[in-house]
Amino acid sequence: MENNTIQNTTDKTLEAVKKALDEVKYGEIIIKMQDGKPVWVDKYERERVG
């Protein structure tokens, strides 16, 4: 059962990363891990001003 849960979490994380890759033009995408499992996807968008 735990393997299935880990796979679901991984699948959701990959979907979030794909979405972030489509949205971020300049910046960072960070995957936060806890106990060997992805728990959060952060995206930081930068904007060039000069």
C-alpha cells in the first residue's frame, strides 16, 4: 500500500513540476523533500527590469 501512495505522490509532484515549467520564464523551481518523499513544489518567478 505504501508503494502505491509514494507513486501517487511522485505522480502529483511531476505534474506540479510540469505545470511550473510551462509557467516560469525566468526563475527557479524547487522540489522540497521530507523523509525521502516530495512534499512541496515551489516556484520563484524573476522579472528582468534592465
